[in-house]
Amino acid sequence: MKRGNRYGTHRVIAPAGSLPQPAQKISNDITIYDNEILIDVDYLNIDSASFTQLKEEAGGDLEKIKNKIMDIVQERGKMQNPVTGSGGMLIGKVEAIGEALKDKIDLNIGDKIATLVSLSLTPLKIERILNINTDIDRVEIKGKAILFESGIYTKLPEDMKDTLALAGLDVAGAPAQVMKLVKPENTVLILGATGKSGLMCSCMAKKMAGKNGFIIGQARNERRAKFLEGTGFCNKVIIADVQNPLNILEETLKVNSGKEVDISINCLSIPNVEMSCILPVKDGGTVYFFSMATSFTKAALGAEGVGKDVTMIIGNGYTKNHAQITLDLLRESKILREILNEKYT
Amino acid sequence: MKRGNRYGTHRVIAPAGSLPQPAQKISNDITIYDNEILIDVDYLNIDSASFTQLKEEAGGDLEKIKNKIMDIVQERGKMQNPVTGSGGMLIGKVEAIGEALKDKIDLNIGDKIATLVSLSLTPLKIERILNINTDIDRVEIKGKAILFESGIYTKLPEDMKDTLALAGLDVAGAPAQVMKLVKPENTVLILGATGKSGLMCSCMAKKMAGKNGFIIGQARNERRAKFLEGTGFCNKVIIADVQNPLNILEETLKVNSGKEVDISINCLSIPNVEMSCILPVKDGGTVYFFSMATSFTKAALGAEGVGKDVTMIIGNGYTKNHAQITLDLLRESKILREILNEKYT
């Protein structure tokens, strides 16, 4: 066997010099290199933005969606939606492990794993699509995939449903980053606290800030505020308009004795909310942007414009042990488990 | 006098609820509020992206540029280029200080200051344009501007030319952030080390990392590498292609005993270089993006795709004492002073 590049550049067909994710086409040859893992795939969990686009393009016709997926993978060697650029995750069983990795990793042939790198860079060969569940963006297939040496994955836990684990792992970066970021006694504002990543971040922030910490969750209306209050993840819930930064600032100050917060966390999925994340944070504080709708320039120029000395962090979907941290959070919080079970399994 | 909003929202005309920067139109009435400062403006330093656009649109015709500037300020109440969205800075003398600020700030009537908030949010009224210097994007005017309570500024130093001070202050956030970020013994990679902010960041990084630190500067060709070596700001200079992340990684490893760096700093002005900034950094390290051409999603998905546990920071143009820090750096480094003097004064 040959040794491949740690990041998989040996499989890039075009353009030359590219990494597998931005590449147009990669090789999905199932003969593995010395430092690759071969996976017998059970199903793909297509990224929500991608699946929505596929459904719309196909007018909801399942056969058309199937054909489109087959075409994309045939053309690119990976399931990367050409319109959205996004991928998703997969679940499967380890079929082979390259010689160079055998003694370095904690995997055995037959282990059931979820990949934690995007499908947008994962070599994939589909033999047949068996079924599509449009409610949870899941595509059951017969096929194989390749993991590079830098590829991250997690064994699926035996104490919860695969679907529950997947729902959590899908946003694993968020609660794991919050765990590292939030310190005891911190005051934290979570914007978009009622969505999946918002709930997980709130739950983790509460735990990390401890009994002298103060977690403020933002909801957009009465109904969602009630739901959020019911979880107990926040010390206070505010109803405020994220499109109106001064409204967010005022409502935050009201519940926090007139003080700005130490940390704000953006779990919203809409654009133009950078200033709503920046204004309520005190000088020396931190703004954490998880939302993919964040604009780099709006954040950079916005903070300068109001003279805010805050550290602004780009949400990294990966951090060490993020899968374990997320699964443990699901094990710890019965309420979180129940909410995710109801919505995603 | 009335008390205005700290961030200047009392002057926003449209759209309602907006902050002054994203606003379409703000009031440039020169009657100040209780917490505002009135400035008698000497000249505007138009942001480079904006000035380039104005020159191109006018086909280089000075009269047309003048008219365009007058039109923009008439229409918006501020000098914000409608195409680029950017502004610039201004220099002028303090003409009046609102009652509520008088005892709180270290300014006196007549002090010569540079504003450190963008012209894109600064109320401005131009009576007449006196002169335009297209080489250094400077517009001499007769007019007035307003600073909000949150507005930042610096008194111009008496020991250096205004033009030298301005050239440095223009990118003041960068070296000041590097001062806070880089610790003794750090290994730092500066991408785009030969440009203005790159040189200032290299100079500051060298100082902060100390004699056991290691600064690597990236240049794009032999000629620029020679120039950078001549400054003494870097321990090693590499010639590598920022569009090719693996090339950047390899050249960095070559000069750093095969090890990844602690911190990388993006001082480039071109897009699609996120992976070149991320790949050479070790797990637990930091990537600092100063470039306004940075894509939030490319950075976020890129780091996840290669499983890099790095902290990615959005360059904030403001941090406490950034003007002072930058002017002091110019005072300390004769070489830096000479380079900036030659290019910008």
C-alpha cells in the first residue's frame, strides 16, 4: 500500500494543489492508502441546507432526488452539493484500516462510527440508494467511503439511539467550545437560545458558569420564551429582536443589573445580527460566532465602529473530544435528551 | 443641550433602529448634543478601497471626484462610499465639547486629533473641498464633523509628521492586537509580511516573542523577501504561494524544524487564503485574521475539514490604547519609520 497525504490531497483530481474540500473532483477509488480507513456506509445524513436545495430542485420527487445524488457523487467523487457547497455526515461500519494507522487508533473492523468531517471532502462511492427519509434528511445507501488520516470520527454509543446521537453530533462543536470558553461566575448571553445548538450551548454554559454564573437566553417571541424557561437552562429569558441591536442591549441590561455580559454566543441562523452580538458584551469580553450566516467584515468593522474592545471568535466545528463532550451532555441532561428525541428521532 | 445615544443612534434618519454605520442616512446638523464633540476638519483620509473606486468611476478626473464626494456627503450625512461601504479617517481641531463630556475626556478646544472610528459612521458637513492628493488618498476640506460619546480618537503627536502618524494609525488595530496576542517564546507566522500591516505586525511580534521567539515572514517573491530580510523583523523569511496551503505548510515546516507554529497572522489583502493560515498552526494555537477579504464560512468549515483545534479570531480594528501602542512602535523602530516615511509622507 502507498502512503497518502494526511489531508487527502493525494486524491484530489482537480484543481491541482487544492485540498479535498474546495476541490471540484476527488478520487473515490475504494483501494485504500496506507493511512486511510474504508467504511461500509449505512446512511448519509445530508446537511440541511443541501437537502432543502435538492428537494426544491426536484420538486419533492424522490426519484429525481435519488438521481441527482447519484449524479453528484459520480461527478465529484463526494457528496458535495454544487449549489450550497455543503455536505453532511455519514454512518457506517469500519471495513478496513490502513497498515500505518492500525496501531495508532482505537478502531476495530466492524465498529460502527459516524464521521465528523464533512461529506463535502469525503471520498464516496454509491452502489445503490435504498431509501430516502425526507423528514430527517437521511439517505440509506449501499456504498463505501474513505477517511483520511486527518479525518475525525466517533464510535456510536450503545446507550442511545443512533438518531439521537447524530442530532447532537451534528452541532458537536458548539457545546464543546462553550465548555472551554465559559468560566465559573461568567455572565453569558445566548442569542437564538431556543434552536438545537442554542439549547445545547445554554445547557453547557449553565453547567460551566456554575451557581454564581448567570445565563441569559434570547427568544424571539412569548411562545418560544416559555419553552426555553421550561428547560431551566437559563437564569433569565429575554424576548428581543435580534435585528435591532439596541433592543437586544436594553433587554440584556434590564435583566443583568445594568451591566454588559462577559460572553455572547451567536446560535442564530440569520444574517445581519453581528451588532446584536457585539453591543451587549463588556470591554475585554468575548463574542463567539457559531452562525454560518456571520459576516466577517460586518463583525470586524462593527466592533471598531462602536469602539468595543472584544475578542471575536469564528466558531470552529472541531475541537478536541467534541463528540465525547456532546454525547456526555446528552447523557447528563434528561431535558435536552427529551427535546432532541422528540424532534429528531 | 440634549443628551444623545452613546452610539449615535439619535442621529440616524433611515432606516429606523439602525446604528450609524449600517444606516443609509444620518443627520450632519452641526449643533452638538450634550455628549458629542464638534471637529473643525482639516482633511479626510479616504479609505484605500473607497478612493480607488471613486478614481475609477471618475476616470481620474479630479473635478468629478470632488463632485462625487460632495454628493455622497450631501445624501448620506457621512462620507461612506455606497459601492465599497467603507469610509476612512479624518484629521481636525476640536471646536466644541458637549457639557456631559467636558470633565471626562483629556481633550481641550483647539487640540489637533485624528478620529479612529470610520468616516462611514461619522456625521460630516463639507462646505468646500480645497484640494485632493490622489497619491495618498487625502482630501483637504473646509467642514465640520461630529464624534459620538463612543467615538474614539487620538491627539496627533508633536514628534512626527501628521502623515507618518496617519499611515500608522490607519492600521493601528493590527500591531496593538499582536502585542496582546504574542507571548515570549512564541513561534509566529506572518502571511503578507511585506505590506504595511504585515511589517508592523512582524516588528511587534518580534518584540513580544523576545529572543527565544521565532518570527517567520512570508513574501511572494525573491525581491520582496530580500526587502523583508533587510528589516530584521523576521527570524526567517519564506517565499511561498498563499493560494497553495500545502506549499505554505511545507515552507513553514522547513524553517521551523518540522514543527507547526503557535500563531499565524493574516495580513494579506486577497481572498481564499484561509487554509494557508490554518494549516501551519498547531493544535491549541491561534489564527488571527486581519484581512477584510477573509471568509467566515471558509475559515469555519476549513478548520473543521482538516480537524484543526485552533482558535480563530476576527481582527478587531479597535483595542484599548491601540493608537498609543502604534505610535510608540513607530518611535521605537527607526527602520519601520523610514519605510513608512518613504511610502506615505
